[in-house]
Amino acid sequence: MESTWDTIARLAARFEEHSTLPVEQRRLLQVLKIQEEAGEVAEAVIGATGQNPRKGVSHSWQDVEAEVCDVIVTGMVTLARLNPEAAAVFDHHMKRIAARDL
């Protein structure tokens, strides 16, 4: 079975191969993609709580979970597109967080 970071690396490579934009522009757009996905989480929360009077309850909390997963995957792909050693960078960062907060 493929590891999560292997899948992320394959996704990042696919997106890199697909784009004809200069590398700096690809990086910028990938970082902005995180914000797009975060907006979809907000939309799902609003829909799950029925806070849009025009739409009512339009999402479930499972939809919110799926959107949060999309944010996480997008963040991981972004890191992989910024640094080929993304897994090590993330692991090091998690260790710093654990040392600081746990």
C-alpha cells in the first residue's frame, strides 16, 4: 500500500507536469489553492448549520469533514511542490510543535 506522502508526491508531480506556468507563478497559485479550499470548509459549515437563509441546511458535518481533508491534502501538496523533502520538513515541524505544546 502506498504511503500518504508517496500519494502526495505523485499528486504534486502530476500538477507540476500539467502546468505550463513559470515555477514562481505555479507556487503562488498552489498556495492560493489552500485559501480556496478553506473557503469551501466555511461554506460547508454555514450549510451544515443552516445559516444561509436562502439555502437552509445544504451540507452535512460529513461534508465539512471531507472539505477539511481537502484542505489538509492541498496543504501537503503545496509543501511537496515547494520542497521535494516535504515529508521530512513536515516531520521536523511536527516535532517542534510537540516539543512546544505537549
